[in-house]
Amino acid sequence: MKKVNLNQVWIGMVLGLIIPFIALTCYYFARYSSLSLVDFVKVYKNLGILTHIISLSVLPNLLLFFLFIRQELLKSARGVLLATFLFTFIVLIIRIL
């Protein structure tokens, strides 16, 4: 059986992009499942804290990053870091607009 090489940048990047969406979805269902997703985004945008919520949803990437570092999967950790920078860029774009 072939062993899967987890030490690849794209694996870290994909996980680093998926985990914040999972965290945000869990927050949505835990607190605001009565609202539609569009209304949820509108409420936070009107309150001016949408970027704060997006930024907080990236926190689980920190755990993933340190897990990869501890397992010496440095390329995967680099991918998680790239995904985090991508979310930072998205937050900056939302703040500008």
C-alpha cells in the first residue's frame, strides 16, 4: 500500500482554507441558525464587524500550523501560513470596500 505524503504545500493550503469555513459555519449554526446565511452576513456587515468574525474564524489555523510544525511537516505548515495570508488579504479588501 502506498504511503500518502502529507508534507506538501497544497495540502496545508487546502486545509488552511477549509478549516476557517468550517469554524465560521459552526459559529453560524450555533448562534444564528434562525437567520439565512445572507442575512447573517448582512447583519455583521451592517454592524461593521464582519471582518472581525472572519479574522476570528482563522484562529483554528493556528492549531493546525503548530500541529504540522510539531509533526515536522514544514511544507504543509507553509501552506497553512499561505492560506492565512490569503484570508488576511480578503479581510483587507473587505475593509477597503
